Amino acid sequence: MALLAGLGGSDLYRAVAINHDPKAASSAGVEATFNVVRRLRQFVDAGSPNRKWNDTLALVETNKAALMIVGDWAKGDFSAANLTLEKDYGYALASGSTGSKDAYIMGIDSLVFPKADKPGQIDAQHELAEPIVDPAVQTKFALATDSVPSMLTADITSLDRCAKLGRQVMAEGPSHQLPNLSLVFTPDSYGQYTDLLGQYWANPQMTAADATPKFAAIVAAAGP
């Protein structure tokens, strides 16, 4: 879906992912995205289907693969392999798009508290939450995990260029912030979507024109 946001733009992604608009999901922009995925398919090796993402990333780390379309959180694996951004590997936004004109698709790790009604419990939750949302802690956490701080007030001067670019896009406001499909589809709809992508990737006989209406049907069934 990063390709969909890049090729079709944030408005198309939002119409499909958030509004579950079947008309948008069957549009030329979606079909064009499936066509790009099909063209990418010719560059993978025979072992690509069903390979785990971290095993694929390891191929990039060891110069056995040229690139991988993946979230910036994967930088943590590069750091664990003692590889340095800009020196040992580079990055680009999906579809070759640039800067604050883009949207940032976010996947977020969350800490959720159970509902409490006793003052002592609520105070304890606040005491734990306070350092988590502290901008300085957010910066240190981002440095340790190669991620982007969730607090826009966090200082990013010490972060790498990739994190700064992600933060720049996020800071443009809600119109540039998009959710991962797993956050806006039910588990069933999301499972159908990933199944379709898997089938499309594994079956060269399935065309973009075949896959697009199947995707639109999944989006339509996802409900408002």
C-alpha cells in the first residue's frame, strides 16, 4: 500500500483505506499500482514467495538483493548488523516521491492501560505514562530503535536523515498522516487483502485487471 500512496496519492489511499470506497478501490490508480507490483515481480528470485521479511532484509544486508520495500523501522535490523545509513545502505520514499508532498503511512506500537476507577490506580497510570510521552525520552527511544518519535515536540536534531524526513512529512499535519491498513481494516478484511496480494504475487497469470476488482470487492465488504 506504500506504492498506492506514492503512485495514486494520499487522497486515493485515504479513500480506499479509511473510507472503504469501492469506486476508488477499482480506479485506474489502483490498477496502475498492481501493474507496478507485477513489473517488480520479475526482479525477485525463485525463493521470494512466503519468505519472511527479516530473511529478505538479510539478503539486502549481505548484498544478495538490491532493495526491499519496507518500513523505516527496518533500520533497526541494519543497526543490529552493524551497518550504517548513508554508508552501507540508503533509502528512498516509496515510488520515488520526495519530501513534504508525500504522506507517511504509520504503524504504531502502543501501550494501553486497563480502565481504572480507583484514584491510586489512575495516579499510577499517569506516573507511568508521563515519562513515555516525555519528548526527551521519545528522542532517546527513537535513537535506540531507529524509529520516528511520536511526539512532534521531540528534538530530532540527533536523528538520521531518514527519520528527519519521516518526521517532516508527519509534521505537515493529518492530511499527510495515513494509517497502515491493519489499523483500519477488520482482521478478516485485512487477511483477505494479504491473501489477494500473495496470490497476485505468486501467480504471474493474474493480471492487474484481474486483481483490481477482487481488491475492490474486499474494500466494499469491509464496510463504512
